[in-house]
Amino acid sequence: MNNRSLPADTVLPHVMYRSVPEALEWLKQVFGFREHYRYGEPGDESGAQVFAGNACLMLKRSRGHASPAELGFGTQSLIIFIEDVEAHCERARTAGAVIVEEPHETVYGEFQYAAIDLDGHHWLFSHHARDLAPEDWGAVVAEKSR
């Protein structure tokens, strides 16, 4: 299903972690991310590429940059589109993720939940519940797109 209020485009975010090997294992176990490759010295990898739903992400060692957990606040949210939001939430909760938003439907037609990972990054896991035009829920469209 498409949702005109939240189109899914291709982007390759680079998410910084204090320890790439630790982040890889946590993200695989808790969120079900799939590792594609890693690079750097074995046991001290400096980067990796993972798949999450249909998304692709790069994990990189922070090297002098503070994580959201160290800063005490978040710097971004990442939305990953998945099929079964409720089952994913329960898997994450059981594996130790901090759930900050329970599964719910948004005004803009998404069914989603939010969690915080081991380094304080904010993740949203979402499924298109309804196709809504932005105007349907009160947004003002600046220009016609797509």
C-alpha cells in the first residue's frame, strides 16, 4: 500500500555507534536487522552495512562523536517500514529495547511504534495503515509532488 502522506524513498543513513560489533549484535537480536557486510579489523570493526525491512543502513564507529545516550538527547529518528509492527514491537521489548511509543495509528495513516537502541538512537517501525493525502489530516502542501 502507498500512503501519500509518508512516501518511502531510498536514502542511505550512516548511524554512529560507540562499538560497531556490539551495535551489530544488538540490532540483529533486538530489531532483526540483517548484516550484509562489515569492515575494519576483526573484533574492532569500524563499519558495517545492514538491512532493516527493505532499508539499507550503514553503521559507523563514532570516533570522537558522542552518541545520543552520551549527549542525553536524540539527534534524529529513523523510520523503518516493516509488515508486522505489533510482532516486531514484542520481539524488541522481549529482547530489551526501551519502547517509547506503543503501537498506534497516527493521524497521517501510519501504524507504528518507537524504541530506543543501546546507544540512544530513536527508531520508528511503521506500516502504511491508510492512504491519506496530507490535506486529509490538516497538513498544508507547499507544492504538488509525485
